Amino acid sequence: MRGARGLDWRDADLLVLDFEATSAEPRRARPLSVGWVGIGDGRVRAAECGYAVVRHVDPVPAGALAVHGLTPTSWPPDGRRKRCA
């Protein structure tokens, strides 16, 4: 498949992002976590991936935590991101 510039996606270096949020409402939603992985030569680069949970000052809705499988222990005490590879 070729993009708008005639480039095949397999010829590009990409970074894929996945966000989890407190709500499906874009105007009210706050990010809960983000995951990422690099792609190059048409392949996932497992060594170029990571995951981070976003800290919040105010309470996060319990339903949002449950649907994304997050718990109060999901936030590392040192605030560092987690490696997935």
C-alpha cells in the first residue's frame, strides 16, 4: 500500500502510539497511559517499545481504570516508564 507521496509504508521508519484515556469523550478525556513501538523495514522493532502511565492529581474514574486493567499499583513510585521488551 502506498501513501499520498507514493511511498510504501514498509520503506518508512514509524513510531506507533496507543493511548488509553479516562473517557471516550474527546473534550473531557484525560490520558491514562501511553504505549509505543517502533516499526522499520515493515517489521515491529520490539527493542524500541515502551509504556508509561500518566500521573493524575485528581481522582481517576474507577470505570476507566477497570476497562483498561489499571490499578493503583500501575503507577510506579519513581515515576519511571516501563520497558516492554
